Amino acid sequence: MKNKSKEYNISQELRKIIYMLCMVVVIFLADIAVVNATSEDDGAAAEQILDNRQEENENRTNINEPGTAQTGEDLEELNIANQLIFKYDGGNGELNGNLRILLLLTAIAVLPILLVTLTSFTRILIVLHFTRQALNTQSAPPNQVLIAISLFLTFYIMQPVVGRVYTEAIVPYDAGEIGFEEAIQIAADPMRHFMFEQTQRDDIAVFMQMSNVAWDGQTEAQVPTTVLIPSFIVSELRTAFILGFMIYVPFIVIDMVVASVLMSMGMMMLPPTTISMPFKILLFVLADGWNLVIVNLVNSFY
């Protein structure tokens, strides 16, 4: 009985092995059939793509054969989409619209520097800063308020100059009456005149001497823009510090009086600025200080 059971088990294992081998063979044959079918489909698809390309080549709308363009005009006649062409002195001699946009974005990026250096902004901001320091109020008014006041006062002072630039340069240029270079020259004349009127002649003479350029000391046209701009900046700094010193003087007198009174009373440890600050603010309010500072500051440009 045991021998029979062993033979039965061995026969079952052999059957299992044979079944597994048969399944492996079937799976292998199926894979080969799939690969062959796929390769046949790919070959048919490739032939279809080649046929389509041949039809496209027969129906192309090129004016000339590829590679035969010799000049710029021939290149423009090719069927190329999404072109970005910069033209100057071609056709009507004007800048391309795309290049105008590029120059406009560049000008917007440089605009803050021009606003600080080529306008009345520097003088106004420095004088207002000296006023706050003289009052010894630390951060009142804060920097944001001082910058905002300086900006609006700058717009007020520069309004005639900007109006001339817009009327004489921008409007004719947009209308096509003048060219780009002529518009730049016309726009620069009001700015140059403003800077020349606000710049001290000694500063211009120094920079003209360093540049080895002859100047009679009066004529504006003889001063190059590269000399006028640094001369204007130095002159603005000098004027702003002079005005700041004049504002500082009465407040220094108050500090000296308060310090002498405290010394006479024997209050050595009490800081004089702590006592003098309320008197400074009171004097500034009674004298209508902000009106005096801002009005005279604006009048210094006329």
C-alpha cells in the first residue's frame, strides 16, 4: 500500500511539472506572436508616415528651395512664423515696435534713478531729513512720509518741465511728425535747462575743467550732458546742506539755553535733549514751521 501511494504522489508531481512546462511554452509562443504583430504594425505606420511626408513635400508652398536664400529680402519671403525683426534705417528709418517696447521697459527700470538724480527730489528729501533731526523727534515723521512728501513736491516742481517734454516731444513723436532721435533731443532740452538753472557755475566749471572742455562760463549749449548731470547732483547736495544748516541754527540755540539752565540748577545727569525737545516742537508749531520749510524749499527752485 505504501508503494502504491508513493507511486501515486510521484505521478501527480510529474503531471504538475508537465502542465507547468506546457504553460511556459504557450506563454512564450504567445509573446512571439505579439512581438511579430507589433513589428508589422510599426512597419505599416512608418510607411504611412513616409507617404504623408512625400505628399507634404509635393504640396509645399515655399517660394524658393530651402537653402537658396542669399539676402535679407529672400529670408523675409520664407514661410517662418513668430518672427522678431529689429529694423532701423530701413524702410521709413524708424524703430520697430518690438524694439520700442524693449526701450520703454528699460526706461521704466531706470526711472527711479533718474527721478532721484535729475529732479528736485534729492534737495527736498535731505532738507526734510535735517528738519526731523533738528527737532530730535527720531522717527516722527517716519521715512515713508518724508519720501511721499518729497515725491509729491517733486511732481509739483517738475510739472512745467514734464509738460514741455510731453507736449514738444512725446505728442509729435506718437503722431509720426518727428523721428526718434529728434524726439530724444527735444525731450532732453527742458531737463537740461532745468538742471543748468539750478546748478552753481563753479561746479560746472570744475567738471568742465576735468573734462578738458572749453567753456565761457555762461553758455548752456557748450556744457555736455555728461558734465551737466554730475555738476547738478553736487550742486543739489551743497544747496540742501546749506538749507539744512539754516534750519538747524535756531534749534541749536534752544539746546544751548536748556543745557545752560540745567547746569546752573545742578542737574548734571539729566540729558538736555530730553528737556529741549518739547520746547523745539512748541517753537516749530507756533512758527508754523512746516509751512515755512516747505514753501521756502519750493521757492528755492524758482
